[in-house]
Amino acid sequence: MHGDSLNPTTATAADPGGPVERLCAHLDAEVAALEALDALLRDEANALRRMDAAAVLTITDQKVRLLERHQLLAAERAAVLRAVAPDAQTVGQARARVDDEASAALAARQERLRTLTAGIGEQQRLNTVFARAARELVQGRLKVVQRAHAGPRTVYGADARIQTGTPRRGVERRG
């Protein structure tokens, strides 16, 4: 049915203020929200590498707001899609119900959304890896500090006897 619009007077890209134009504008708003999220995730990656906790907390707050904005836009998309094609639940389904010019305009936005979504998913995965590695590094350093300042303790020695004493502060070399 591609190329045959449901209503040629409203389902074309040439109609200013028509349903397709509103859908294009809505998809542009989604693209803008995802581009902002993509940039923020890259800032988060840099903050994680620097182990800048204050920056990560600020970015997390911004990230929550951007994700909420995107969720709102995604929820609103259904109504905008229905104005283009009452039975459409996806941009692809709407594209099949409009003329070639409108379909091309929607396809470009749809591809940009796919590309951004894939990039954001990968960047979020990398940020999660960075965050876990940083947490493990900090926890490891804390354990070293705790051991160094633990004071007297009881441990089993190499000969399986209980030994009481303070931990050593350096590496002893025997030889």
C-alpha cells in the first residue's frame, strides 16, 4: 500500500501542519532528546574515568530528567501516529500508509532514532562497566587501608598455628 495514503490531503509531507508534518516534528523532538542523552552519557563516561563522584551525581540527575522526557515523547508518539494512520502502532506502519515523499521524511527520522538508540545502549553498557571497575578499585583500596590499620588480630600462620600480632606495614624480603 506504500504510496497510497489514507487521505491524500492530510497524509503527505507537503501539507504544512498536517499529520505527517506533526509526526516528523515529534520524531525530531525525540531525536533531540536522544542526542542530548547520548552527549550526557559521553560526559558520564569521562566523569567515571576521572572518578569524579560529584560530576557523576549531577549527570545522573540530568540523565533521569532526559529519560523521563524521552519516555513522555515515546508515549505521546502513539497519538501522533494514529493521526497519520488510525491503525498504525509504529513509524514503519505509518510509513506504509503515506505517499513516497512523506515515507522518505519519516524513514530518515526512523533511521536516526535507531542509530541513536543503538549508540546509547552501547554507551550505557560501557558506562556500567566503568562504574563497576571504579567501584571495585575503590573497594580494593579500602580493604588495603583497613588491613593496614586493623591493629592486633589473630590469624592462622603457615604452620596452621594461631598467631596474634599486628599486621606488617611493608614487604619483607628474605634472602
